[in-house]
Amino acid sequence: MKLAKDINIKNKRATFDYAIGDTFTAGIVLTGTEIKSVRMGKASLVDTFCYVEKGEVWVKNMYIAEYFYGTYNNHNARRDRKLLLNRKEIAKLEKSGKETGFTIIPLRMFINERGLAKLVIGIGRGKKEYDKRQSIKEREDKRSMARMFEKG
């Protein structure tokens, strides 16, 4: 079984589809079987987003696999989960989330040194097609440079 400190689940599409501005680290409210599945690395941030409702931040569509040893107490795999942030951060997220073109995206989920699950969220603006082509070109240039340094 993996150690808790090795857990680092990333949303690889987020930086490709969005230009990320501010980032925040938030705690997640999880049940017992959910945190066990996360510690085993059985989670995904694909197609997830966050929204602010009544002064609370929620993450929607985050996948956490059902715990294998769970009984009838097992959790729903794609339920909405509450994020824990302070009031200033929530106000900033709410303000930017209402602006057109901006959205709140989960970037990375990890287990901190105290054993708690944390989610890094960012305020993103959707990229245009030409921005995505630029990202692909930069990535390919980095790969070719790395290959050249390995050979030389």
C-alpha cells in the first residue's frame, strides 16, 4: 500500500485548457471511506470544477472510488464535497467566479504532513485555440532541449 505522503493527484487538463491566476489551498470534508480511497490513490480530478453557494465553496464531479473494504456505509463516488477556506478567500473566489470567462478549477490533491487531504484550486480563464497551440509548442521545445542535453 502507498504511503500517505506519496499521494499527489493532478488535473493535467487544467493548465492546458485554462490560464491559471490565483491559487488557494483548501481542506476537503471527506467521510471515512473516502479518505481511505484517497490515501490509496484512487481519485481523479478530471472534469471537476468548484462553485460558491451561500458562502461555502463546493467541488463538483470529483471522483473518489468506492473503498474496496467498505460495507453499506460506503460513499457515492461523485458526490459534491465541501471545501474549507477562510472568509477572505471565499469572498475572493465568489467575486472572481461571477465574472464572465473565469472559473474555479481544482489543480492538485495531496495529503499533507499531518495526514489531511488538501486540494489546490485556482482561478482560471479559458484559453483560446491559439493559446493551446502555444502551450503545445513550448512543451515540445522543452522535450527536445532535454533530449539534446541527455545526448551531449
